[in-house]
Amino acid sequence: MKCVSFDMENSLDRELYHFVNRNPEDFSDIVKNHLFTLAYGYQKSTGEEEEDPQEDIRNSGLPFA
């Protein structure tokens, strides 16, 4: 387990602390996703496919130039 400290004299730290307290159940996931992005340069998939609005066009069978 790792700890995070917030300097309450620092306005940015204080705002982040309040954000964490408003969203306590997401804190671990937020930190892990950020660390993953820092380590690998991209966000890992949440398992949900993002809809590609142009996928329907590609699958329509219409000819494209």
C-alpha cells in the first residue's frame, strides 16, 4: 500500500484533496489508471468497446472513392 499526502497550504493540493473526498470510491482506480498511462503511454481499455461512428459507414457495403 502507498500513501498520498496533500499539502493543505497549497491551493492545488487542497483542491485535489477535496476532489478525492467527493469521489472516494474511484480514488484507487484513478491513481492506477494514471500510473498505467505514465508507464505505458496510453490508457488501458475498460473492456467496453467505444463506438466508432464511421464503422456503420464502412460496414454498409457502399462503394467509397
